[in-house]
Amino acid sequence: MFEAKFDAGMVLRRDTALGLALGKPAPAAGASGGSGAGLLGKREADVARLVAEGLTNKRIGTRLFISERTVDSHVRSILNKLGFSSRAQVAAWIASPDQ
């Protein structure tokens, strides 16, 4: 539990983290425009949510009707855009209150 919350805190935007530290309420999930304030495209956001559910690339591809290779490409793009190195970090980011 602690590690998940810690990881979620590590991916907060600076202004959000400062606001929380100062006692301001966290922005609503839809207030930032969804999917990390536009960091991810719609399909990337779909893939990220399924990564957070623990699905493999093959299962994600089956669920979204895309190839496993396309899923792999989306996952690599998500990791690059968010500056992450693991699927666990993506899951923590999805679980964070900003998402």
C-alpha cells in the first residue's frame, strides 16, 4: 500500500504536489482534461488503463482489437511520455488521484 501511494506521489505534477502540501484539495479527475492533462492520446490512455489492470500485451490487444505489436508500441510510447521505466509505474500513475 505504501509503495503504491509513494509511487503515485512521485508522478504528481509539481503544482499539484505543492497544492496538496499546502492543504488545497486535489483537482477533480476531469478538471485537468483527463488522461494526464493531454499527455497521452486516447488509445494510449486506453492501453494505460488496461496495463494498470495487469493485462498482458496480448490480452490488451485482444480487448482493443489491435495487434500485440501495436500494444507494445503504445506501451513504449506511454513509458517514454511519462518518463517511466516499468508498467508498475504506469499502474501507480493511473491509480493516482490526478487521473
